[in-house]
Amino acid sequence: MKNALTRTQLLTNGDMSTSSLTSAVLEIQYLDDIGVQLNFTGTPTGTFQVQVSADHQQDAQGNVTTAGNWVPITFSSSPVASGAAGTVYLDIATLSAPYLRVVYTRVSGSGTLNVFATGKSLSA
């Protein structure tokens, strides 16, 4: 049986007029491919990072037991909001990290951000 992550919302109606936003942490152990969708409204200008951690730990209820260190994933084209509403989809293949989160860093403008994730394993 394949492992799969049904659509999960990591950030709901985040205020993009603040200096930065950080989504909830998503445990992605036993998943190989992850999709992250960023939906934003308004006129935000800023950058997005998908960050991963190998040393972050949390219990089954999502309580952080070790904050860990977060490292951004490098993409060939950096995901950005460039002054208008939009949607960005990031398809991340063969990701080995056990934890993931999304960070938005504001440059200017405002808007609302919603972050969704999904995933699956490659083999049964």
C-alpha cells in the first residue's frame, strides 16, 4: 500500500502585510513526492521558501519537542509574489526530509495567503 497525504492546509488566511508568515509544520516521513500550493490575493510583493528539517521533532499531537534547524530548498526559479494575486504550485520530487514548512517574507503590499500540501510515496 502506498503512503499518501491528502490535501492538508498549512496556513489559513495569512496576513501578507506582516513582515513574514510561517506555516504549520508538516510531517512528511514515508512520502517521496510533495506538492505545495500557494494561493494569494491582493497586491503582495515578497518571496516564498519551502524549508525542511531533519532535526525538528514533534509528538503525535503536533507539539514541538525539539525546534530543530530549518533549511530552505533551492528551486531553479524562486517562488515569488510580484504585486498581484496569484497561485504558485511547487512539485518537489524525492524529498528525503521528515518535516516541511513554508515561509513568506514580505517586501511590500498586502494580501491573504493560503498554503496547501499533498504528497505520496513512489512505491507500495
